[in-house]
Amino acid sequence: MHIIILGAGDLGKQLAWTLCERPNAVAVVDESAGLLERLKERLDVMTVQGDCANFSVLKNAGVRQADILIAATGSDASNVLACQIARHFGVKKTICRLSSHGFFSEKDGFPASTVGIDHVIFPQEETVERITYVLRHKSLVERIRFDVPGTQMTALHISNVSPLVGVQLRDFPHPELLSRLRFSAIVRDRSLEYPHGDTVLQGGDEVYVSGDSQSVESLMDLADPDHQPFSLVVVAGITRVSKILIQRLLEQGYKVRVVAENVTAGERLLDDLPEKVMVINGNPTESDVLEEAEVSDCGAFISTMRADEENILSGLLAKKMGADKVITVTNKAEYMDIVPALSTIDCGFSPRLVAVNAVLNLLGTETARVHAILHRFHAYVYEFEVQEGSPLCGKLIEDFESTPSTIFSLVFRDNRMIPATGDVRLQAGDQVAAITTPEVERLLEPLFRKHSILSRK
């Protein structure tokens, strides 16, 4: 595919890296010559310097031949205008990143499609949704949603005192629950492992489990039966993410305290929030400030400041002072890799990675698409479509248990979910979800494709 990415910042750079892993022709447009030069040194991409919403600049980027345009600049107005220009040139699909809903209104008959935008993504709102979900249970660290309602893939942290420590999967104490779930992957000692019957769960494991939502929640209760719902949540920083998050937390009944570095921003926030919200002015990386916020008694501490370094430092300090669960927001790729390695930080979420996942979910080849990049490890959730006449069509999953370095997690058929157990016979049109790496995906995809020249090993 011919793909144009507008913006070479954090989001555009991550998109370029990911899309170049497939045989795509990628062009990146940005006003910064420095950003483009650094990108071109590392990737085989075309770069065009200029205003991303400029008619001539987009023509130079090859918009006439483009299949997809992704408007990912920091300017909402530029993103909207660029998508409108792209539609004029006949681009088949336009994807627009926005930070505000104010540009369009379905209720008033002015949807985004009016100006040629096919898909709109709101990274800050999606990040907030992920954060509020993992607050539901202490053991939750990540969730991947699917199109089929009531289906999910969830990462659970197994604490050292969990009743599941030492349990061998073939001897799982609740076989009826196990029949409705698939243990899809385990992150252990910074390595990705694929569980089998003889796998023994260990303290510190982060286990990706897939199935219907009710069964996944039952497993959460088994992993941590003493969990008590959080009541007090401390939020550090006043940003777009935190403003949405605070409002969402209040709607869900949490008691909220906010630590604000900027006094003026803190006063403005107080004007917009109910009186029951306490705002503490000060630096969240200082212990006396966190003590005033009573972090030692909070259920969760969430750091949302603009500087990744401060988010990590304040999270480490909050955990040391007694916060039960620590969640940080990061943006830079370097820190996205560091946070999962820090045992004192329970979860890390990146609006940039959330946006990348939203875009990738809209793209794909004839037989495969990236459903999500994991936040906890550099691996992907792929969805493969079984084609008529492919090596896997009509075969039992157990006949292909030797597929390279992966476990089939879920099968989607006729808008319903089936756990990908060995006795499931795959049919043409089935969508199969699995966690794996891009290198292994290139070996797996031919198994789903008609007239594959690869033979089973």
C-alpha cells in the first residue's frame, strides 16, 4: 500500500516504524527538516518538508497515488484540512487524529465524513479508558478489546502471594473455567513465553489470558481473592489526559485528589470541578507534597505530567510511600520500554501507542492485520483470516500446535467468539487472534493464505 503520514513527531515516527515492517510505500510529511532527516536515516521512507495542510506539499508527497492518508500532526485544524484535500485527490481511506470533539457533531448533522474523513481517533480519551479499566482490579495491567462484544484479552499480574503461584496449567484447579479461556502468553523476566500444559505459574508473571469477559474476571478473582476496590485515587499533573481522567473518575464514584505543579492551572481546575475534589499545589516528585496528598492511603496513584521522567520518578516515590497501584503515562519510545521493566510501577500507558494501535486496527493485508501492539512487551496481537484452500482451512488447531513461536488465542466466527482450543476445526472466513512478533507473523500468514507454497514443518 502507498501510505502518507502527516507529522514526524512521536506518533508519526512510531507509525512509520511499524508500517515499514510490512511491504508498504511510506511517505512522511513534516515542517521540521531535522525530524525528517533523522527518520530517513533509520527507515526506507520518502520524506517531504512542508506544511502538512498545503495543497502543493501533499501533491509532492504523492497524494494522487496514495491508498491511505494518516493525519497525525499536533494541529487538529491542519489534520482536518489535510484529510479534506486527500479526499479531493481520491485517497481511499483517511484517518485523522483529533484532541477535541468540537470540530464535528453527529447530532447536528455534521459528521467527520462530511469533509472526507473516514476515521477519527482520540488518543487521550482512549488512554483514559484504558487507565480506568485497570483500576477495576489490582492485578489488571492491560486489556485488548475485540470487535465481538464481551470478548477480551487481558494481562494479569500474578503476585508472589497469589493462590495461582505454583499451579501447573494441566492441573488447573478449575477445569471448567480453563475450558472457556486461553492462556495466550506470559511475560516472565522480560521475556515473552508461550504457555503449555506443563507451564507452572510464578510470582511476578504477567499472564495474557483471552476469552469472554465474565470468565476473564473470574480468573482475576482467583489470582487475587483478597482484592478490595480502590476508593481514593491521586492524579499528578494537569494535562489533557488528566482533565478527562479526573472527570471520568468522579463519574465512576472515586474520591479524587490532584497534585498540580502550576498554581494557576490548579485554580482553573478547581473552578471546573466539584468542591469535593482536593487540589494540592506542588511538585509530585517531592515526598512532602505526596504526603500532603495522602498517597500512603491511596488505592492508586496516576502520574500524567508532560515530562516522562517526572512521571516515572513520582510513580517510584508514590509506590515507596505506600500507594497500592501506580500507573504512569509516557510518550517517548525510550520510556515506553523502561516502564514495564520497573517492578514498582504497575502499569504504563502511552497516548502515542494507543493512537498507533487505533490506526493499525484500521489497516491490514488480505489475510492479516495488526490488532494491537502490547504495552507490556514488544509484541503484537494479530488477527489472521482463514482463506478457503489454505493449509489451515478445515484442519483442527491441535494439528498445527507446532506453528512457530505462538499460540492461537481466539477464533471469531459469525460474530461470536470461540476459545482457540485444540479441538476447534478452522473454517474459511474465521478470524484467528494470536500474540506474536513481526518476524513470526511473516511465517504464520502463509498458513492462512490460499495456495501457500510453505509446507508445515
